[in-house]
Amino acid sequence: MGRVIAMRVLGSVGAVFGATVLAFMIMRVLPGNPARLILGPLATSQAVTALNHHIGLDQPLYTQYWRYISDFFQGNWGYSYSDGASVRKLIGERAPATIELALFSFVITMLAAVGLALLSTYRHRPITDRIVRGASYLGFGTPPFFLALLLLIVFFSTLHILPGPEGRLGVQAAAPAAVTRMYTIDALLAGELGTFWEALKHLILPGLALGISSFSFLVRLLRANLLEVSREPFITVARGKGLRRWTAFRRHALPNAFLPTLTAGGLVLGEFLAGSVLIERVFNWPGVGSLVFDAIVKQDYAIVQTFILLSAVMFVLVNLAVDLLYAVIDPRVRIPTVATA
Amino acid sequence: MGPGTLSIGEDVAAARPGGPPGPDRTSLSVRGGQALRAVLADRKLAVPLGVLALMVLFAIFMPIFWSHGPDKQDLINSLGSPSASHPLGTDQLGRDVLARVATGARISLVVATLVTLAGAIVGGLIGLFAGTLGGASDGVVMRVMDAILAFPPLILAMAVTVGLGIGLDTAAIGVSLVSVPWYARLLRSEALRIRSLPFIEAAHAMGATRGRIIARHVVPHMLPVLFIQMAAAFGYAVLALAGLSFVGLGAQVPTPEWGAMITEGLSYSLTGQWWISICPGVALLITVTAASMLSDRMRDLLDPRGQYARL
């Protein structure tokens, strides 16, 4: 077991190394001159040379890589070219909004996926199954930013039941006292139910749009797993011993069907990271995604670079965590490795 | 290899002077007809294929026969709702949305096809050689693939686009790069699987060279898996290119690309002029959904461990 973990951790370190080299090559080696990019087309060549020297672009590549990577892991993420603020401060300020949205979206995505997968497999009704499968196809084919727009048109401009693209709270509402800086949680901590409800209403539409692609993936995976597990002999045995259908499902089928979905953890995180860039702007959500979106528009590459590298590191770490967790939860993964170790 | 095996090989070659037994050529057209009927009888295959075919026809012929050009501005009739002369309305500059969606179909379908082919060729070759050659080159190449897979797909495509300079061409390079390891990994494991099958050993025993075994025996058996992956990757390419254009990394604003059109119409959507963004969005949705349904059905039919016999 220990050896397997060590190998897996080493593999992840390798993946992070590979990813940083790749990011470094894409960002620093391939393009035109970053100094020219910062100074603009009208800058003199002396100014470009001076800035090149100042940011170390005249150093050999391995020195540049070392600086790039040590700066990144020490949290020196540079300064935004457009407003001079430190990138770490900007991302830190925006992170709670994005995390709150992602957590909310994850919860409703999971609930919907489990619920619908159960609905389509619990009793073998072809119609519900077909609807669920159709929904997953549609969900897969719907670009999240397009769904965001559709939701706004239906629930905001037509039905007027949910707030429009005004960010995390309405204009009149004041943010609750900052503890976690996630408004729903802070509002509950402060006992302001009105603010909580307001924050929750603002979360619904972006949460749905952010979760759509993960939902269609998860519901398909869960449905296939449930169908497979419910045909296993141990379910027949459980039913034969007199367990009611629902109990057999809940106690024996669901946990087993649920396990493989863990492996989708990395995929879901990837969808959320990219999705935040795509949809936060639509809702004027003041998170990291819209920060990156604006940075792309303003060609403010310090922010974009940091976001890309951060995403890769988080992606690798989540995939690692998923693998390790899987080994802890599922003895079938663990026992053979113990036998071979 | 002993002389016995060689003589068996010669015997087989002598018995069939026309070379190895191929498909019966006289019945090819009959078989083609049968295949077409089989496809049409399978609704889950025929519907997405038909939808994609319609989309291709729409992309080819609509811009030719439609009187409005995609870039022709008509400021007096700007933001016009759908009508007889503009079935999908006009945008903020009075450009015909139908013409723009049709031109956008050309852009999306062509670029996504190129992206799919590029990814399949590069990734497929990498997977094929990693799987058949093995050894150190396999290890090195697969570590590079792991580095690419260490990024969330769309984020890596964004990185490439930012690095190479914003545009539809660099966005296409980014999406192709993202898809390379999918093919490489898949085809490598397929090559490894096929390589260990008995008929490869038989071919080897009959004196076939490595190149011949790869070209005549390994590659044809990899094709079904490759096609399934290509259908899925095509849908992803359409979606990813639109996403990149939507955030401003792909096609730039006057280009009638679906993602860029949705961005352009965004601010008008909530004030009642929904058609500017919704029409390209629906086209996008139809294309991607059809591609993903097609790849799913192909997986059911072509997967050697599935129900291949049915077709």
C-alpha cells in the first residue's frame, strides 16, 4: 500500500513537472516577445531590451524556467499589467465567489445526477430512462455559456422569478459580515436569513449553467453503473434474503455504483475551472473566471498565466486525491496491491 | 524460424496466386447497399447522421442561395425581429442572422473537421508507434502525453491560444493539441492488445515483415476505435472552438463564428432581441448533440467487445 501511494505521488509530481514545462514553453518560448507585449507596439527597442533584462528574459532557458517555477510555488505571481495590483491579491479577492458558486453547483449537480440515475434504473420504465438519456445528450451538447443565456432569458427576462446578471447580491442588499466571504454561509452565520435567501437566489442560474456538462457526464456514468450493479448476484441474494427493493438498492447497489463516479472528480473540477471562465462573465459574477475573462480581453497575461498554471496543479492534485481515496474506500483496489507489495 | 514454417507460407501463397484473400470484389456494391440499408434501419445511427448531413448541406448551399450576405450591414433595419425577409431576424448592425449562422456553420464544420483530422493523425501515429515499437520511445512519448493531460482540456487550449496569439487558427491548434493524447493513449492500448493476438503471431510466423504486419493487420483493426474517438472529438472540437471564440480567444468579432456571435448578441438578449444569440446557439447545440449521439451509437456497434455482429 505504502509503495503504491509513493509511486502514485511520484507520478503526480512528474505530471506537475511536465505540465509546468509545457506551460513554460507555451507561454515563454513560443510567442512573440512578452516585453513587447507589456510595453506595447510604440515602445523603443531600448525600452524592450531593458525590460527583457529586468524580467530576466535574456537569461538561458533553464534559468528562466527555474525562476518561473520557483516564483510560482512561492506565490510570487507577478503584477497585473493593466492595473498594477498583485495577481495573488486579485485572485485571492475573487476566489471565494468562485468557490461558493462551484460548491453550490457541485451539490445540485450531484443531487440531480443521483436522483435522475435512480429514477431511470430503479424501476425499468423505458420512458423515464429515455427522457433521462435524452437529457444527458442534450446537456452534453449544450455549451454552458449558451445554457446560461437561455436560463437568463427564461427565468429573468420572461418569467421574472430569478435575479438577472447582477452578480452575487441585488443592488440594495449589503454583503454579510465577512467570515468565509461566501455570502450564503456568512449570512447564515450572521443569522441574516433575508440575505441568505437573496444570495441563494443569485446562485441558482449560474450554478445550473456551470454544472450542466458535469451533470450529463455523471448521470450517464451513474446510470450505467447502477444497471450493471443491479444485475450482480449479490443484489439477487440480498433480495432473496427478504430485503425490500429500495433497501437493497440503497444499501448494496448505490454505494457500489457510486464508487466509480469518484474517478470523475478530476473531470468535474476541470469542467468547473474552464466553465467559470465561460459563464461568470454572463452573470457578472465577480469571481476568478470573470477576472480571467477580462484579463484575456485586456491581454493582461500575468493573470491568465497564473490561472492556467494554478488550474493544472489543482487538476493533478485532485486526480491524485481521487486515486488515493479510491484505494482507501474500495478494498478491491487495495488488496491485490498489498498482495503484490 | 525453421524451414517448416517457411514452406507452409509458400504453400499458402501458391494455393492463392492472387495474394491474400481479400473481399469479394464483385459484390462490393451489393454490400454497400446492404450497409446503407442497415444504417437507415438503425434509427439511433440514422438520426444523428441525417442531422449532421443536413447541417453540412445547410453550410454548403445556404450561403450560395441566400440573397443576404453575412457581413452586409443594414443599419436602418438593425435589431429586426424574425420576418419573411429575415427569417432569423437581424443583429445590431442589421446583418442577416440566417446568413451569419449559415456562414458560421461553414466555419465551425470545416475547422472542427480539420482539428479532428489533425488530432487523429498526430495522436494516432504517436499511439501506433508507441504501442508497436515500445521501449524508451514509448516511455518518453507517453510522459509528454501525461503532461498534456495534466491540464483541464479547455484551459490548455486557452493557454496555447494566449501563447501563440489570439485567433481562430491558433484556437484550432490548441484544440488539436488537447485531443492528441486521447488518440495516443487509446490507440497505444489498442496496438498493445492487437499485438498480442494469435493472428499477429501467425503472420509473423509466415514471414511477414514488421511494417507489413503493422500496415495490414494492426492498423485495420484499430480503425473502429479511431472512428468512434473521432466522432466524439469532432463534437468536442465544435464546442471548444465556440467556447474559445466566446471568451474572445478564437474567431474575432466580425467573423460570423457561432461562439463569437453569441458573445456579440449577449447584451441584446435580455432586452428582447434574443434571436441574435439564440440562433447560433441552437445550431451549435444541434451539431454537438448529433456528434455525441453518433459517437455513442458507433461505440455500441463497432466496439469489438460489444455487438459488432449486428451491423
